[in-house]
Amino acid sequence: MDTIQKGDIAEMQAIATFVKRGHMVSVPVSDHCPYDFVLEDDGLWRVQVKYARLRDEGRKLRCSLKRSNPNANGTNDSYYSADEIDAYVIYCPGTESLYWVDFDDAPDANIVLRFESSTDHPDIRWAEEYEL
């Protein structure tokens, strides 16, 4: 499965979940929008969806928060800004769950959500705190 298929699966899972919960979801007509959809829930949220795999024998999930934009010279990787999106929704097929991360709570490049850890550190992001 390629990255486009993974992204499509993640987006469809997220949209279906929000619609089932009674939310309104709007999808842009252009692939050039920085967000995958707009969620209406006490305001409007521009949401970027990411696909994440389980790592470290299922103790964590990790995904990159970058975007790859194809151009004439290949691809141009960049990161999102607060002017473009309000939140990430991360889909993990290994847990069949979605995780909501506000943009302001997300690191710059990669996010790791943990299910268990041998250390207790204040910077650990526990998956259960972000699960939808």
C-alpha cells in the first residue's frame, strides 16, 4: 500500500467517525488546501489527517507531521503552520483508533503517542489522552 492509499484510508476513517457522531464535515474541492477537511464543532476546525503505524512492539505510534508537495523537480517537503490548520487527527490501523492533537500541542516534525513506557516523563504524550 502506498502513502496516498494510506492517507485516503485515514481521511475516510476520520470523516466517517465524525459524521457518525453527528458533526458536519466539509471537504475542500482542491488538493492544494493544507487541510483535509473542516469540522464544525463549536466553531470551525481545519483538520489535517495523518496515518500512523504502531512501533516498538505496540508500545507507541509515531508519524511524521510533514507534507510532501510534488513539483517539477520531485517533491518539496514542508511543515504546516497555525495559519493553515487547527488540529491533526491521527489514524492508527493497529489500534483502529483516531487521535486528536491540537496544532498548538503538536511538535514541529514528528509526533509520538505512547501506550506504555518504562520511564515516566512529563513530556510523554499518552495515547489515551488524545484518543477520540
